[in-house]
Amino acid sequence: MKNNLSFILLLFLAFNSTAQKQNVFISGAFMQTKMPSVNLLYYDLVKEDFEYIVKTKVSAKGTFEMRFELSEPVYCKFYEDFFYITPGDTIHLIVTDDSLSSKRYKLQVTGSNASHYEFSDFLKLNSAIDIDKELKNYNSNWSEFQKTCEKKYNMDLALLNEYSLKHRATEQFRSFYKDELCSQYLMSILLPFYIDKSANYLTAETYLKSIRVDTLFNADGLFRHQTYLQFCRDYLQFIVRAKVKSPGINNEYSLLYQFVNENYSGIIREYFLAFLFNNLVKLKNDETGKVVEKIFANANQFSDERLKTYVLRKYVLHSNVNQNLPDSILSIGLSDIKGNKTELKKVIESLKGKYILIDNWASWCGPCLQEISKSHDFIKAGGLKRDSIEVLYLSQDESILNWKKTVSKNKSTMINSYLYISFPNAFSQYFNISSIPRYILLNKEGKLISLDAPRVSEYADLIKLIKLQ
């Protein structure tokens, strides 16, 4: 089994639900390779990032338990397996090493609705068409590629019906996966536009009109599917954008905003605007600034509270770029490795005169530890000192012992290392840190430069960002 520091269970949730919540209980055991923790997260469909639901430790014997509530079914991922979880499920997972498998492990599922958890693997083993391979052989004939995708869709639907009958899967499960396969099909037919820059989007647009894609945009139930949201993003990026883009036009984003506003309604309009906002708020020019202001004003009328909150909150955050951090953040309590208490404000003041790259990390985060190792190489080479950059390590660890072990092991690198005194910490909440590592850059006066800065291993991009100031 791969040497991952944790197994991750990812949930792709729907937008809103009024159904009554029911308990879900998932227990499990690692039979050979034991992971320190199992993290339960859901995928935020707008932010394109993960949010924690619960984190649970794996015992010394390799066992774990997770209890949570659901109001409706969710699509989730356990390492390399995809699950369909129903409210009320009680499931037990047995994880064994398997060197012959591409996943390097084997998963055994027992409990209520256990067959729901095994269909993804069944589909992967029995589906006759691999879209990734078809894409590698793409010959600029979109219509031919679309027919191949349609053939796969119909074959997979047949496999779903066969599996549902054999394992007596619920109608709710079959209906959910039918929508998922439809979403995968829609997403796949737009994949060639990522590799074929000279593609004529008219053929794809004509086909999508012929299957009445506009009716799908009004089917709010599809929004629980990440693959459907990917299709929506690609549709906006390739099809809609092609409609408004023409030679000599310098207000493309204004026209795109206008087109979305005039041609779509309901959640799809709000999602398109939120996605457009997410991309434009990072850019700094007069045109994008005007569109950002329009979407911000529009967001107050959004019917979907989650989308509304996301746009309004992100607007406030980006409005604070080139400003000092608010007092509520500067007063956050920190502790150094010797147990000395201080505040973030005092730490930043001690580093003034240098650019401060805040590294949000944890000892249980594999990618974080890899970046810390790479930082050591840059520090040894003298690059950070030469460019007046200090890395400030703020740990998300709740285990003081694990934090101290990691800092002690990397003491030549992690000179400025602190642990939050209280959890959940206000810093992570303010900057909406839902996954790590995450980097925030301050200038020599301690003012905010970037909410999502390049990491040390992306040193050229980091220096480029600093030189733009």
C-alpha cells in the first residue's frame, strides 16, 4: 500500500436539502498497513476545494469509527474507491494490502446497502471503453469522439441495470447513479476542447441544443454531482465564451457576464456567476473589476444561500488585499515549541522588513511535509535570505506531541514555528482554509499580498508575485 499519511473520505454534497437527517455509522480496520487517521470531507462545488466534516484517529490496532448525520444520499471517495452513502447506513470496511492491484489495497464492505459501495469498482472492471485512452487518440473529429462517449454511456447504463437487479440495489441508488452516468457523459464530450485549441465549438453547441441541454440546466437535482458541475464549468468556458469572444473585443468578461445574466435563470445562473466571480476576483484590471462589482451586487439576490455567502465572503477577503490584517486576526494566540505564549501581531512585527510567507500545515499532512523538505533545500541554498523572505509556520495540529516531533526534526528549517492555542482557530476560519498546505503572503510592512500564494517549491512564481508589488 502507498505510504500515505491518511486515508481521505470525500463527499460530493448537493446544494440544499430539507429532508430529515439520519445517522450514518462507518467503522473499519486496516489489516496490514495502518494509517494514522481517516479524514471525512465534502467537496465544495464552487470553491473546488475540500471541507472537513470530521477527523478521526486510527487506533494502534488499526481500527476507526465515524459517526455523522445525512439528510440525503452523497457520492463519496474512500482513497481510490467511490461510494454512495445513504442516510441510515451502517457500514464496516476491511482494508487489506494487495500488491497485485493498481490501488495497492483491497476493500471489503459489509453492512446495510453494502452493494452501493461496490458498484464503482464493478463499473471500472467491466466498462469496455476507457475515455482517457480515447482522448489520447483524439484526431480532431469531435462528432466521432461524441459517438464513442455515447456508446460508453449506453453500455454503462446497461451495467448499472444489471448490477442493480443482481444485488437488489434500491431505486434511489439506481436513480442517483443514472444521473451520475449522464453527468459523466456530458463532461466527457467537452474534454477534447482542452487539447484542441483550434476546435470549432459550433458542432458541440448544435449537438447540445439537439438534446435540450437547457432543460438539464433547470434540473437542480444534478447539482449534487461533481461531474455535472465540471460539465457546467466547461460549457461556460468553451461554448458560452466562444459566443461572446471575437477579434478586437476587449470587454469579453463584461459580455460574458451580460450573456449569462440574460440567458440563464435559477441555480445554474447563480452557479455560472459564482464560478465567473471565483476566476475574476483574482485578476486586477479595470474590466474584471467592474464585472466583480456587478456579480457582488447581484449576489445579494441569490436564492441559494451557500452561493450567496461564498461570493459575499470572498469579496470581503479580496477587498482586504494590500491592507493590514484585522485586529481580530492579529490577536490570535500562538505558542512556540518551548511553550511560550504570544500573539500573531507580535510575531509579524518581529519579521517586519521581510516578506512573510505563512505556511499553514500539520504533522499529519503528507504534502505539507514534502513542502517543508523542499523549503530546507531553498534555505540551504540561500535563496530565501537573498530575497528577504521568511517562512512563518502555523500548525493546524491538535496534538502538541506530534507537532513538537515534526518541528524538532526540521528545526533548521522551521525556525518560525507556532501552534494555535485554541481550535477551531480564527485564522483558518477568516481565510477559509479548508485544505493544506495553504500559503498566505504578506509584504515587508505586514500587509496582505496574496490569499493563496505560490509555495516555496514554486519559487519562480513566488518571486514573480513579489516583484509585481
